[in-house]
Amino acid sequence: MEAEIAADYGDHVGEGPLWNTFDSRLYWVDIPRGRIYRFDPESGRSERFFEGRPIGGFTIQADGSLLLFMDRGSIGVLKDGEVTYVVDEIGEERDTRFNDVIADPAGNVFCGTMPTETRRAKLYRLDRDGSLSVALDGVGLSNGLGFTPDRSRMYYTDSFARKIYVFDYDSDTGEIANRRVFVETPEGEGIPDGMTVDAEGHVWSARVGGSALYRYTPEGAQELAAPLPAKKVSSVAFGGARLDEMFVTTIGGDNRAEEGPGAGALFRLRPGVRGLPEFHSRIGL
């Protein structure tokens, strides 16, 4: 696979790529700058779509609005350029922010946080009625998530543990159970970050500090590594009209001498396999 630069805004922390079926564009964020960008694969054009507070991740709601997961544990709906808050803030998260998030098949959202110097991270679940519960506590750094094609299992990444876990997932209740290790990355070869699952059930995991994107079989065996010209490869998503293109975000656009010539850019690849449609969140709908 050859990686081409789709857009280059020199992102400090490019993250959270997500294909938007409402306008056929790929959206992603620069977390600390609070910027959301979007890219049109047909025209090759990109633009800054929104700028505000730091955004750790987002989902696309069933009505086409964006659900933003921000600093201080704030969760807001972005519609027509305005943000209205579903959760003003979470007391325990005032000194940190959300990180990676994913909508589940029922329209709930699993949303992870960053740790602090004195407190480990969490994975929350935001239900459709707006209620928030802790799904997992004592996490090193909550990161990439995904579902198996049959929706029976959920993948979850703890970056500091260097592990991708897999849980049994109950689509009726939204509960996760029976955690076990799916992949543990080798020490000294970077840490796993964002991820996605393709239509064949293989897992694609971005590797911060690993300068590559990795594909694993459903059994957890590494199948390939796709190198990119950036040390910190942060996340990956499928997109395009046929979901046969892959978009990869990177970190470090403000320090390319150290982080690599492609650091902070959005890359496009053609992996020869299709992705799965992401689920829409339905919070408050």
C-alpha cells in the first residue's frame, strides 16, 4: 500500500477520523486546538469545519449533527455551528479530557478519558437517554475501540498497557464482559492508539512511536505493517463511497524535524479491503 497525503494542516494531535455518510466526507480533529476538519475524496478538497474547545473525539448522530467529547468531561451536540451541552462537565474529569470514543449498534457511546498524575483513566458509556455510567475503571490510557462484524465482541485499547483487549458485548444491554487480551505490542516498539475493523473482521491498529499501521487477524496474529513517514500514527478509519479507502491521522506537525516529514498530516491509502459502516449515536434522539 502506498500512503498519499490527503490533507496537511500540520496537526499537533491529529485524531478521530470518521466517515460521514450524510455529506460523503472524512472528518477528523486536532485535539488540543479544538479543530474539526473535513476532506472530500471526490474533489480532493479539505477545509476547517469548526474550532472551539479541545475535542478528544466525536460521533455522528443519526440526525447528522456531531456529538463532541471535550475537555473537563463536557459532551456537546454541534449543529448549525452551535454547541449545546448534553453533559456540562464531569467533576472527576475537570483536569483532563475525553480521548477516543465510538457509537455502539444501539446508538449509545463508549467514551474514554485521559489519566492525570494522580488518577487513572476510565471508560464511560453514555446511553441514549443521556445517562452516563462507568464501564471500566483503572485504565492506563483509554484509546481505540471497534466491534466485530457480528457485533458480539468489542475491542478496546489501553495504550499505556500496550494492549488491545476484546470483550463480549451485549447489544441489548450495552454491557461488556469477559475481558481478555487480543494483542500485546512489543515493548520498545511504540504503543497502540486508534483502531478500526474491516469487513473481513481484521483489526487495523495505529501505532504511536511505531511509524506504521498494523493489521491483525481475528485471532490476533500480525498480518502486515504499513509504514508511514511519521513516528506517531494515531488513528485510522475507512471511508469513500464504497468504504474501500483508508484514512490515517498522525501527530507532531509542529515538530517535523523530530517526528517525521509527514507528521501531522492526514493520509489516504487503498488497502484492497473494505471497511464496515460506523454506527450513528442517538443521544437524546
